[in-house]
Amino acid sequence: MALGTVTASCELRFDTGRVCLDLLATTHPEERLDSVAVLRAWITGSGLVPADTALAHAGTSWLVAFRELRGQLVPLVRGRPSPGVPAYDRALARVNELARAAPPAPRAVPGKDGALVRRLDGPPGGAALLAVVARDAVDLLTDPVARAGLRQCAGHNCPIVYVDTSRGRRRRWCSSEVCGNRERVARHRRRAALARA
């Protein structure tokens, strides 16, 4: 999924190639997960649940838990594997612990037009949804090919990490529409300024 506007003040992004990295991207350029409503939108937008899943039972504890998982992912994804470093070991243990919970159980049910659609067996719990993100992180961290494709955006002041699956592994930006466009505009302005000088 690409850019998606949730509310007028909150733009959520789903362009990193992994749900765990999309969660990390919620801190740039400022805190995005600033309310339970935005967290619900992120959960739906990330594909953790089908679009019409009711998440009215999500509360502040969910927001705290998702932010905590996001914080644990930082040393695991943005740094080099560092076993023996206490902060790394604690983060890895916590992600592994969260990954143990059972994810939401999907079902295939006939939709209004008769085609099969995905629904959940019941309202998803916070621990189940955290488990999906944590399992995605475990998969990413233990897959040498995916791990080798991790890149940090080359955009000015952009900390977003993404999986480069482009041909030739030459992708430079987290999003061509966001950081890539900013870089192209900045380059154009520099050339125009040089031409005027």
C-alpha cells in the first residue's frame, strides 16, 4: 500500500515493504500514533485486519503496547545484529515474547456478491495483533535475503528503513513520491540557482 491519508492531520505510510517497518515509519517526521483512532486506522491500513473489522474495543493500552513494540524494533532493525549488548538482547527477547501469542484467526466467508472474502473469527485482541507485527519482525530478522535488502532512505533527514526489492537493488528513497520528489525538487532549485549566479 502506498500513502494514505487517515485524517487531515495524520498521514500514514505503508511503503516500506514490511508491516514491522511500517510501524517504525510512524515516528517520522513526527509521532503519528498519537491517538487510539490513528492506531485503529494504522491497524486497518497495514492489512493486519480486513478493512471492515470493528476495532472499537481498542484502547489506550493498545496504543502504549504498539509504541513499545516500535521502540523494541529500533535497535533490531536500524543497527547491526549485536548479541551480547544488553539493549539489543532485551529488545530481541521482547519481540520474541510478543511473537508467541496466537495471531487473529482468519476465515473465508461468502461476501455480498458471493465471492469469498476474509473475515476474522472474532474481534482481534491487542496481543494477537502485536504478535503479527512481531512475527513479521522475526521473519525479517532471520531471512538473510530480506535483511540484506534493508536500506535507510537517502532522503534528507529521513530515518525510514525499507526493504529494497527493486531490480538491481538500486532504490534510494523510502518513497519516490515523498523523499524522491523532495530530492528532485531540491536538485532543480540548486541548478536554477547556479544558472542565475
